[in-house]
Amino acid sequence: MSRPLLTVAVALAAFLLGAIPFSWIIGRLAGGVDLRTTGSGNAGATNLARSLGLGAGLLGLGLDAAKGVAAVLLARAAAFGPGVSWQEVLAGALVILGHNFTPFLRFRGGKGVATGAGVFGTLAPWAFVVALAVFGVVVALSRTVSLGSVLAAAALPLAVHLIYGERKVTLLAALVAVLVIARHRANLGRIAAGSESRLGAGRDR
């Protein structure tokens, strides 16, 4: 297969992998629940946890993160050259977009936090550790998953730039941060109003 065709194949595979709505599938199989019509209406792992319990949510979280890891490793296995290739970055972007806007659920997917974690845990692991630490501290102090997700996403581009200085990955991190924050705009409104759900009761990722 020629290099351009291989690039297209990897990109398409990454998007379709991201589009598999694992949390929604678990909801349907484990509890007969359509996540789009229960809780927050979000087809992600946090809404799954709040609908069917922590175990189901952790399973959905792990599978969503695994999609991100698999997409990057698929591009890396295509042997595009030393270092982080732009094909890996493209695969990371497309697996997140596939997750967020899955055609299998009429483009109503999750918010990309877990899948993005898988992508950056593979592309830029130390920057991911920084973002994870931000998430952990914020959630521990505020008990608000959405706030932790937003601030971790915001911290990620800076961490990638300072630790790796890799422009392609920094750009991807910045784009993902914008997407994650935009997808949390309703949560941010509730945070400002003091009505956002905290751990143990609530809404979504």
C-alpha cells in the first residue's frame, strides 16, 4: 500500500475506532439504559457511572481511554518514521472527534476526556501525568468532575510545550483543550451558578 493510502487508512480507522460508543453499549447491555435519555444525556463514562454505578463507569472509562491509545499505536505501527509523526497526531485528533461526534449515535458522543487521556498518555506521557495531577487535585478539592476535566485540559498544552517542545503535539493539545472546554460549556454555566453536580450526585462529563 502506498504511503498516502496508508495514511488515509490509518486516519479512517482512528475515526471509526473513536466512534465506537462503548459507554452507550455498556448502558444498553448492562441496564437497558440509553445514556442519551437519562441523567445528563451524555454518552460518556461519567454519565454511565452515575446511571449504572462506579463499576460500569470505570469499564466505560477504560475502554474509551483504550481507543485513544490504540489509535496512536496504530499510526505508530505504520512506521512513518522516527519521532512523533504527524500521522500519529492526526490519528489522535480523529479518534477524539470520532468519540465526541459518533455517527453511530447521530453524532451525540462523549466529551473526549477519557479518549484524550489515552491519546496523550501515549503521545506525551509526562504531560499527561501533569494534567492528571491537575484533575486529581481539582476534583479532590471541589468534588466536581467537570471542573477537573476543564482545568486538566487547559493545563495540557502548556505541559506538552514545556516538557516536550513538540509543536505538532502542542497544537493537538491546544485544539483538544478548546474542544473539551467547549463541550463543557453547560457545566461551566452550572458551576458559575453554583448548581453543578458534585461527586456522588449528578450530571456528566
